Amino acid sequence: MSDTPDQNLPAEEQGPEEQPTFARRSGMWSHGGSGDTSGYGRLNRDLAMPGRTEGPFGEPFDTVVGRALEIIPSLGDARVLFDRGELTIYVPREQLADVVRTFRDDAHLRFEVCVSVSGVHYPQETGAELHVVYHLLSYTHNRRVRLEVTCPDEDPHIPSVVATYPMADYHERETWDMFGVIFDGHPSLTRILMPDDWKGFPQRKDYPLGGVDVEYKGAKVPAPDNRRYYS
């Protein structure tokens, strides 16, 4: 039996807090219909949104969070998630422009590059259905951090970060094109993948699959929304 004082023992790793389950999926395809032919028919999964993680997270993540809270006190109530070795900080959308500018310019953070901007649609998260995710990279300190911002379907506006990260220009256009998030202040927020007169946003989960039947000699493949389902 060890006599090591408790305060000298390594801290136990804290996982994210559990969130309420919003759906339960069974089988590989999670649809009703003709039966699961995958061999995973008894697979059951509870779906829940990510929770909150309390520090310490280990280095360099403690340094990033500590410095961010030191120079941006308004992030004190922000949700922080540390999972699978990756750090996510949830930023209120009205603070996004100031936060990314500080993350880029502060010598102790120095996230010079926005690697990507992408959207996610969670229809079940009332009041925060649309998420925009920013992956930032520090060449100076060889670190990465993820910032995540939410907005509701009824008010899909988020400030553009192009003034701070010019490389985010096309990423924001694609997120608008696919998810309908309006980036206020973007220099030219137009469609980049779909035609200019396209209706709707194809990567939202409530967007119909649509499509057309494809005919071959002696066979026809139905459009996606007319194909059979696998449960």
C-alpha cells in the first residue's frame, strides 16, 4: 500500500460529461425497410451531443486555454471539450471576430493559419441547429485548436473571419453554399459549388435526396429518394 499523499498523485483523466440522448439507432443503416443485410443488425447506439470537459487537459492544451482565459475573460463561461486528444472551445458568435484576431496576434497563442471552416447541421439542437467549426494551426508553437460557433436556423448569421484569415474566403463560401450560414462581412458571399440559382442547402439533414433515375440497357437504378431502405 502506497503512502504517497493524495496531492502528489497524478490527476485522473476527466472525460466529457454525458449529455441527454436525443436518438437511438439500431443496425448498420438505422432505417426501416427490407432488413439489415450487413450483419450488424443487433448494433445499438445512443446519440448525444458532446458535453463539457473540466481541466486539466495536459500540455499544450492547458497553456492554450489558460492564456485564452487570461486575455479574453469573456470566454470564462465558454464550453470547453477535450476528447481524443483534441481541444474544442465553443465561442459565442458575437465574440468570434475578436477571439480569432486575438488567437492570431497574441505571442503566446499565435494561431497564424485557419486550416478549414466547415458546417454541421444538428436539427435536434433547438436554437443552435447550425454549427460552424474553425480549425486553427500555430506554426510558431506547433499546436492546433478547434473553435466552434452556433446559430439558430431562424437567424443563420455568423461574423466572417476573412479579415483575420483571408484563406477562409472560399471555406466560408462553401459553408454558405452547403448549409446556408450567412457570414456577415464576407467580401463576396456567393455559391461556389452549386449553380447561382440553386434552391436550398444540400448538406442540411432535412434536405431531400432527390436525384433522377439512371437507365442502363435492360436495367434502371432508381433515384436515391426512391430506393429501398435498409433497417
